[in-house]
Amino acid sequence: DGGITQSPKYLFRKEGQNVTLSCEQNLNHDAMYWYRQDPGQGLRLIYYSQIVNDFQKGDIAEGYSVSREKKESFPLTVTSAQKNPTAFYLCASSIKTVEGGYTFGSGTRLTVV
Amino acid sequence: AQSVTQLDSHVSVSEGTPVLLRCNYSSSYSPSLFWYVQHPNKGLQLLLKYTSAATLVKGINGFEAEFKKSETSFHLTKPSAHMSDAAEYFCVVTYNAGNMLTFGGGTRLMVKP
């Protein structure tokens, strides 16, 4: 079955460490997105990529980095520069135009300890 | 800039009674509108979408929404709430088949026995 896989489901990070969240899709979608969700709040866009080897900053890109070396994969690195990284992170993908909406992964909950 | 407003951050209903979740979008030509549902610690699932076909859209799990251009609204309804409907609901918009979605702030639906 096609879909998006995010791993791990739960992640704990010590302060000052970088961590990488995985997002893989087998839907042959061109575009991929990373969102951050905080308790009681909506989704905020971190980064997005519409094509391999290209990506754009979203609304809250500071302290994060991404790469898009393969169409299927869009990993997100949360760096030590991100001052408040504890959140729920959602990856999504879509075809080039979004009449069909996005397909979402099941999320990664990151906690700083 | 495109925007979407969910008028209620929380809605509480009794099981078996109707559900109404309100959504207004900023006026523009050719919006595409979506409703997504998110259960705790899960990704977002597409409930239904409007893309300039029939103005009354039927989705999964008995939900439907009506596109009203004169009111710039896309309210989500269900005739009879079930306990399993308790979740967060997001209204989402894009314009002119663009490739970015704009999310509303979300409405948390609570269902009382």
C-alpha cells in the first residue's frame, strides 16, 4: 500500500544535540512538507520541497534543516539552534497541484530531556 | 494572502446530536477547500474536499460540508455525533490549484455520552 512513513514515532533529545526525523513516501509525489504542531495550536510550516534537490523555507525554518536527495525522502534535522524543539512533527506529500490535498504521515513526537 | 478562519476553537456535543464546525475563508477566485481530522498523536486524515464541482460535498464517516460562495463559508456537519468523532478538525484552503495549503487553527470536537 502506498503512503508516508515517519520514524521514529517518539524521540527524545538531550539539549544541545542534533536529531534527524525520517520521512519516506512511496506515492510518487513530487512535493513534500514538514509541519510543526504544538499543543492546542494549528500546523506551522517548517520547510517544503517541490522537486528533488530543491527546498524552500516555510514560516518557522530557523533551527531546522532539510535535504531532498531522493524523491521518496525528505529528512528533517532539528539542530541545537532550535530553542524550543519539543513538539509533534508532521510530514506530508502531494502531487504538484493540490486538488487532492496532502497525504500525511503519522507524526513524530520529539521531546527534549 | 489566502486565509481560513475556524470560528470555534472547541465544540462540545452530546452523542447522537448534530455536529456543526464552522469555517470561513478569505474571498478569492477558485478556492479548493478541505476538511481534515486528527485523532490524538496521529497524522491528519482527509475527510472531504471541494474543488468546484458540487457545492454539497459528502465525506467519510457521515460528514458533509457545503460550499457557500456568498457567505465565503465551508462548514462541516454531521447529523448524529458518535463518540469516535472526538478529535481535532482542520479546515484548509488553496487557490487556483496552487501547491500550498493554508490551515485553519483547528476545532477540537468533544462528544459527551
